[in-house]
Amino acid sequence: MTTSSESLSQPRLRRHVCWLLLLLCLLGLIPIQRSIDLRRGSDRGAADVLFLPSGKFLRQLSLGYEGLLADIYWTRVVQYFGGKRLAHSTEFNLLGPLLQITTDLDPHLLVAYRFGSIFLAEKPPRGAGQPLEALALLHRGIVANPDRWRLWEDVGFIYYWDLKDYPAAARAFQAGSERPGAMVWMRVMAAKVAAQGGQLATSRFLWSEIARQAGNEQIRKNAEDHLMAIEAEEEITKLNELIALYNSRQGRPARSFQALVVAGYLRALPRDPSGVPYILDAGGRVRLNPRSSVELSLLE
Amino acid sequence: MRVATIALHTFKESVREKVLYNLVAFALLLIGAAILFGSISVGVEQIILITLGLTSISVFGLLIAIFIGIDLVSKEIERRTIYNILSKPVSRPEFILGKYLGLLLTLFVNTAIMTAGFYAALFYQKRALLLDDLRFLGAVYFILLELAIVVGIAVVFSCISTPVLSAVYTFCLYVIGNFSADLRAFGQETQSALLGTLCDVLYYLLPNFGDFNVISQVAHAEKIPGYLWLGNSLYALLYIAALLGMAVLIFEEREFR
Amino acid sequence: MLALETIELTKDYRQGFWRNRVKRALDRLNLRVEAGEVFGLLGPNGAGKTTTLKLLFRLILPTSGTARILGKPLEDIAVRSRVAYLPENPSFYEHLTAEEFLNYVASLFGLSATERRRRAGELIDQLGLSASRHVPLRRFSKGMIQRLGIAQALINDPDLVFLDEPMSGLDPLGRREVREVILRLKERQKTVFFSTHILADAETLCGRVAVLHHGRLQGCGELNTILCLGVSTTELVLEGPSAEVLAELMPYSSSLVRTGERVRLEIPEESQVQRTLEVILRSRAKLISVNPVRRSLEDYFLQKVGASESSQEVASVYDPS
């Protein structure tokens, strides 16, 4: 039995102790959670995906809330992809399964097909470097959403850019151009690709069209990056030709662009599409300034 | 110890609840049925049995935790059987603690029964049990930790609300707790700093059940990472302590009109 | 030694959607109960009797004022091992049997297993529950529940017993049993404090009473002193009286009810009763019964407090600053 002095311990004291305990416990949870998060890494939540029998199964389990679940999974895709990009990872092995499940849950979630295919097709470290999986994803999207011409645009794009399969690209652009609401340039693109697939001019046309009527900021920026890379590539080629001409005419190699300006070959010091001046390296070749935001690697 | 007396009594009372038997029986039935499902698709029989079996234990364990938790605390408060207990030399914290421990014991016994049924089904399917099969106990342990937290939540809500609402709130909190990682991801993706902070706070405040689910891992014979044992156990311990503290604080002030 | 002492014990309830209205359920109650007394708390329904008991056991908390049970403050839980409480309309655990329940309650007092068995057995026999000792409580009738409630209250052999409407729901046999329990407790010099709204119960058992109405103490002391109970009217029942006799009795009677052959008269003045009896006997009318009708508690309230009833309604819903 408690003695009377024990049971007379002020209720106030007990309350304060309880509050303190409560606070300490809740605060103590934070470091524990953080350390678990740290160890598990960005694969948390996404890792389960490998073990799910299929997205269709999950769809049945979700009892009518598949739309919500699809949104949740799409958020996980973005989270997963972003985490991998931040870590400069070259492996995106859960991306495919995650996208599969997302689109199984909601076959009409267009953003999953469109962005998902970009994530999949882009070469590492910008993406998973799996253009064939990207195509498969898009084809599933087309089956579920046959009237969406944009998906054909994405298909054509991957054939053109990542696989360099110009006949297939042309066919895709053509098929897309026949869908309701398709823009005119799809047909133009089909023709151009069929005729002059490998040429930079065709690529520039594609990218500038995308940049012009992209509804989304990220897509537009991506297109502009590609455009700048193409322009820079062309300029570098032209500049190299000019320098070769100068060298053969003057009999000695050019040391800097200034010499070319003085000799009248150039009007001003050449700048790349992002406004940063080009560099003439020790071997006499034109290079991009390291500070430039142009990414020539996009063209590979 | 009065706490032990109340705990044992709570356990004995729960044993008399008919619904409990129904739930456990249904769980065992489902585990048995899992053997049938497995025989349909070749090569994955064991995986299906394990996944379905452990999931059944988890789901029915949850139902038991909520149902018993509400029945034995919220209903007692509502039907005023509590007057008799509180007028004895029993302090309110002792009452809450005793109730919680009794519920925990009930949960443990029921989970043990379901786990035994699970292993029986496994034995039936494989014709032998290996030492390696003990790894499923790890998944069950985490399920128990999870449900211990749920019972704590049920007790807290019982001190505030009516039986039905307490059950509803507890269930909702369980569902939210399973998606807390997504909540945080949402907060990180959003542009608003305020929303991001709010999501972070909620992430740490709400129970985080995602880490307790290792069913897929054990089904695919993956090892449960070592840090998870300690991490989850500590997390559960602290969270339960916080919940009981909250329950005591609320219950002390509660008046019985 | 005072068994119970309340000092300015007050309880306000906040009501209304915005919790701005205050209802005073108990207003500055001051009571003193001596050890060994049987004390009654009287009052109509809603007077504050149950509120008082709940306050004593901290089921609700006082707005102001204090109380002491066996000299100890209310926060002292240890003193409860010498005290007992039977709530109004008690409910117990459905699934347990009578014996199991009493065993559980006894274990909360820390009694040993043998002691528990002994006490439970004793009380079950004492309160006539022997036939139902292994019956689950959900099958108990109201009367049986009440008796079990008393059993669980006495399990620890308390020095001070609080009973809230102990006779409620009992048939005459049950009520007599409860009365006997209380008398037995009194013989053993235990203190009993019980609340009721039935005067007759208090009359036979209580030494002193307190009268509550609208949360206020109206009076405290010997029953007859504070209620000034006397005979209010006398009832006479005659059979087959002649018209002349009735005419003679009319001036003295306040009411006359005829049912077939029988006539029931009420004589308000005690002094006139003798006269009327003489009239009846002379006339050879058949006298069936003579009954003094005592004033009920309700009559008391209606008369004493009735005048200020309307102002009470207003006063009970005010906003004290």
C-alpha cells in the first residue's frame, strides 16, 4: 500500500513530470527516425515495389482508391528519381517497376508516361538510359489513351534522338499527326525526318518546335538546352573551319580570336549561345568555356 | 501490484469477448486459404503463403488491437463500470497503465496463436521447417511493435472520445501512419516553405509505420537489416511512453458526469 | 472524530454551446458527519446528492471548497481502503461471474487469495446471491445487481460506507435486506452515509439528515426537527355511511371520495379526529380504517421552497464573476 505521504505527492508535480516525459519522448523520436531514414536511403517506400506481385493486383486491393494510390506512387517516382539525380547515381533500377505500377493503377495518368519516358530514356546520369523500356511504357500509354497525340510525339522523339532510328521516328510522327488535335509540325517533322534524318537542321527544327509550344517549363528548358547545344556545335564547326582558313592563309596558327578579329575574319569575339566567350585551346581547336552553361554532352 | 491486477483482469475480460474468437478464427482460415492460392501459380507458393499469412496476422492483429482497445477502455468509461474501480485505492495512472498492459498481453497471446497457425500452414506446405524459417518471427515482432503503438493510440482516444469515434480515429491514424513517408516526400517537393515545414513536423509527430513492414523482405528471403531491430524497438518504446504519458495527463483531468 | 467533513464544497458546470452559461450543481455545502452515525442525504432528483458523492470520490473535481474523509484530504487515495462507495444504478463487467467480480475488487485492496475467497463467500451468502455465484453478471436482474453492488462495497470491511440511492430498483424484500445491512453496519459502529429521495427509508434508519434542494443545503439535523413533520391529515375509510352521517362529517373533512360502498374522508385537523370518530361510532356506520397520513418530502419541498421556486430557476442559471 502506498503511504499517505506518497499519495499526497502533489498532482501538480506528477503533471509536470508527465509533460516532461512526453516532450522528451517525442523529441527522442527525431534522431531515431533520422538515423533509420539515413540507413534506408532513398529506396524507402520505393523498394517495396520490387516485391509487389503486380500493379493490377494492387489496383484491386486499393478498393476504389486507385487514383489516389497512383498519385502517391507518382510522387514516389519523382522522389526516387530526384534522389538518384542528387546523388549523381547511374543506377535507376527501381524506376521501371515504379512506373509500371503507377500506370497500372491509373492508365490515364499521362504525366507518368510522358515524364516517365523522359526519365527512362535519358542517358545516365541524367536518366536511366533505357530507351527501349521508355518506348514500352509509351506504347502501353498509347493503348490506354489512343487519342493522345503527344504520346506519339514522345515515341518519335526517342526513336529520333536516343535510338537514331529515323524511319521508325518518321512513322511515329506520322501516326501522331493523324490523331485528333495534333499540331501541324508533326507532319512536317515526319517528312523532314524521313528525308534528312541525321541532319542537325532537322534536330533543330524538332527542338525549336517543342520549345515553342511546350506547356511545361521543364520540357521547354530541356528543349532550349538541346537547341543551345546544337547551335554551339554548329558554331564550333564553323569557327574551326574559319581558323583552318586563317592558318592556311596566314601561314601560321592563330593564337587567339583577337587575331582573327584584327585580320577581319571575325567581327567580334565569338560567344556561345549562353553568352560566354569561346576558348581557343593550346592545340588551336575551338572549345567551350568551362563556365558555359551549354552542355555539348546532350548531343552524344 | 495493483497495475498487475488490473492488467490481468483486463486480459481475462478480453478472453471472454466472443468477437475475439471470430477474428482469430477468420485469420487462421485465411492463412489456410493462402495454401490454396499458392497452388494456383507455380513457383511462388511459398512466397504467397508467407506474404498472405503475415499480412493476415497484421490486418487481423490491427482489428483486434482497435476493437479490444476501444472495448476495454472507452466502453468501460462510457458504461460507468469505471466508477467502481476509481473509488477504490487505485490512482488514475495505475488504471491506465494496467489497462494498457492487459491489452498488450491480449494482443500478444492472440498474435502468438495466429503465428502458430501460420507456422502450421507453412509446415503443411513445405513438409519440413528449417531453422531459417525463424526469420518470420522477425516480421511478427515488428508487427507486434506496430500494434503496441496502435493500442496506445486507442487508449489515448478512449480517454477523449466515445467508443465508435475512438475506433475511427485510431484506424485513420494507422492509415496515415503508413503513408507518412509520402507525406514528407510531398512536403519536400512542394515550393512552399511553410507547407514543407508542416509536413516535416507531421512526419516526426505522427506514428511512422512504414519502417515496421518487413513482410516483403522476409518473403523474398532478404535479411532484415540490423539497425532496424534497434531502431524500431527504440522508436516503439519512446512512442508508447509518449502515448501513455499523454493518456495519463488527459485521464487525470477527465470528469465523469 | 469526524468521519466526513465538507467545507464550502461547490461544483459549477459550464453549459451551452459556447460554454458561457454556468449551472451551479452544488452550492457551498458544509457538512459534518460523526463516526458511527447513519447519515442521510435527502433531496428530490437533481438536488445534488449524486454530485456530492462523485465529488467525494474525485470522479468530478470541485470548483471550490474542500472535504475531508476520515480526516484525510480527497487526494489521498490510501484512505479509500477504509471507505466504500456504491454508485447509483451501478453497472459491472458483463462477462464476469459474481464470484470473479468480487474477487477482482478484493484484489484491488491487496487482500490475500484466501482472504478474498472468504470475504466474497461471506458477502454472497449475506446478500442472498448464493444461487448466482457462478452466473455471468449480464444475466443479473436489477435487484441482484444492486445487492452485488453492496457486496462489492463491503468487501474490504470499510469503516465508512457511501451509498447512492441504495434502495433504487429493489422490491420490498430487497429493500428490507438493504435496511438490515445498514442496521448491521450501525451495530458494528460503522459510519453509513446514504442518499435517497424517499423519506420513509431515511426515517427508519437515520439519526441525522441533511436536506438538499437545487444544490443548496436547506437544513441539517434530526429528521423530525428540521422537517417539522407531523401528521398532515388523517384518513378515514367508512363503509355504507348514511347521508346524515356524511352531512355531519362534511365540515371537518377536506375531501370526500366515494368508491362503491366505501367512502374515504380526509380530516386535516388532528384535534377534530376524535370528534369525527365519535360521530361515526354513534351512527353505527362501519369504520374500516383510520390512518394518519404523514407529510412526504415532496410536500415539504412544495410548501417550504415552492414559494421561491420560480426565483430558484433563475438563480440556478447565472454567471458568477
